[in-house]
Amino acid sequence: MEIISATLEAVKLRLRPIIMTSMAFIFGVSPLALATGAGAQARSTIGFTVLGGMLAATMLAVLVVPILFVTIIRFGYGKEKLERLQSGNPENK
């Protein structure tokens, strides 16, 4: 299987679990970010920091990781070896 089509298939397979886990965490932290009452400023600061970090980590997991995977695989194996691996003949020549 070609590296890009395999990566796209993996991205489609992993998108839902990543989004579900991230959204559950973000919704769980939102009361902390929207805190009121005594000590609200400290809780709100921590909540918004954690919420922003989780949003950034989700974007990295969804967008950057697949792009880096394809780039590193192409760079690491080289064009000739990658073509041999994709054709089903991984032996060195």
C-alpha cells in the first residue's frame, strides 16, 4: 500500500477516538475555566491554560503527526527502498 493512502486510512480510523477523548477532557475542564466565586481567578487561569493546551495537542495529533509521519518515512527510507517496500520486495539489492 502506498504510504500516503495508508496514512490517510489511519487518519480516518483514528480521528473519531482522538476527537472524542479530547472533547471529553475539554468539556470536563470547562467548569474549571468558567469558575466563579472564591478563588475563581486562580481556577480560571489554570482552566484556560489546560483547555488551550488540550486544544493545541488535539490539533497537533490530528494535523501535524500524519504529515510528520509521511515526511520522516520518505526521508528515512529514501525513494528506492520505499518503492521496493511498497512493491512487496523488501530485500536489499
